[in-house]
Amino acid sequence: MQRVIRPAWLLRQADELGYRQAGPGQPRNSNLRRAVSAAYYALFHAIGWAIANQLLPAGSLEEQAGLTRSVDHGALRNVCGWIAKGESPPQHVADLVKVVQGDTVIVDLAEAFLELREKRHAADYDHLADFSKEAVLNLVDSARSAVKALEQAQAAGSATLARFLTLVSLKTAIR
Amino acid sequence: MSMADSVRAAGEVEQALRESVEGRQFGTIEVRKIIALLGEDADGQTAVYLELILSDPTGATWPIEDAQQLRRAIREQLVSEPPGLPFYVTLRPEHEAPQADEDAEGTN
């Protein structure tokens, strides 16, 4: 059966793997690691859908889904680094980045992406990385909060969100 | 940046955050201790990893609004005085529950 990847489903999976409703005690380490990955991909795909919707608002589901395949993790990381971590953007987009930095909602979203990306990498590759239920569920909440903020900003027609998504689109291009 | 400069930058970040954030309350969260460690990030760059030891949450994790308030305070400080290295923040409870038995049967 063909089903698109819905961020809400990944967030629910992350909650389940993170043992949110199960009372005290740590879940298995492998479940905590997968919860981090699911949370990261929930936000990554939410941003991907938002970009596809901005670029092709009248496009079919299939066309938009195709566009999301081009969104590049590294490009997204770079743009989020300019916005949330004070990393230097190219001179010709510096003013645009400064405008986005004035919107706390987008800066929070960018920081959440960077933290999730880093933790996702550790969860998948670093045998010595240390995960606790409390910290992992906080990451899941960060992802959920960022996805919600993204959807609300999009529904409200946020011009700052449009700038952020445009920067990611141009940094990505089609690949 | 040389390794010596990176170590110095991490030490300066830790000191600055200890002065500005350690012992402070963010909603229900109290920051008990801050530790800055150097490591290699997902892009292979030397980065500062900030471990924040926090008061234990009353539920499964800390309220997201309080955690965001804390993250913003850290971010504002580090963006206004950039360490010259990427930085990442990990939240940890003061007391962690025991690890699960990885080999036991069951769902969790």
C-alpha cells in the first residue's frame, strides 16, 4: 500500500519507542536510538513538505512528494546554522538571513533541526553515545513543537518562513 | 582552529555559561551543572558539546516551554559571543533511572 511519510506518525512512533506512557524506567537503548531518528525525520519531512508546498502550491501529491526527494540534509544544516548558530552565510544572502533571525519561531525551529540532526547521527553511528529517556523525549518534544510551529507559520502565510524555505530550496537545488 | 585554541574556546564557553546559567531556574527546570566537552560532530568538525545537568523532571521529561526557554538563553549567549566552533546542547537529568535489560523478552 502506498502511504506518504507523515511527520505526525513518526512522532507517535518516537513517543512509543521512548516509552512515554509507560511509567518509570529506561526503555531499551536501541529503542531510544530509533526514537531519536524518528523525531529527526519527522521534522525533516515536515520541512520537505513545506518546501514542496511553497514551490508548487497547486501541484499534485505525487509532484510534491517528488520535490521533497531533492531536499538535502546538508543544505538544510547549513541554512539552519546561519540562522540559529551565528555561522556566516554568503555575503549576498546575509540581509535575508538577518531578517529570518528576527523571528524566534524560525530560529527555534532551526536550532531544533540542528540538535536533532546531530543526535540522529550519534544514535545511528556512535556506539558510545549516551541516551536517557528524559533527554530523548525532550528531543521528541522539540521535534513536535517545531513541526507544529512550522505548520502554524505556513497556515498564517509567514513571510519569514517563506524566506527560510527559499534559502533551503536554493541551497539544495535539484539533485 | 588549532586543538589548543579549541580547548581554550570550550573552557571559555563553559565558564561563561556557568556564570550566566548555572543555578538559574527556567520555569520548572533548575540548571545544576554545565560541562563543555570537545568532540567531532556529524560533519567531522570539532564542536563543543554542552551537557546540562538539570533538576529531575516531574513527568517523563521536562515541559517543552521550560526547555525552550533554557535553550534560548544558551543560544543568545553563544551567538552574541560565538566560540568559533559549532555547539550542541544535551539535557540530562540529575538522576537517571536504571537501564533496561536489553536481553529480556518483551516490548521495551
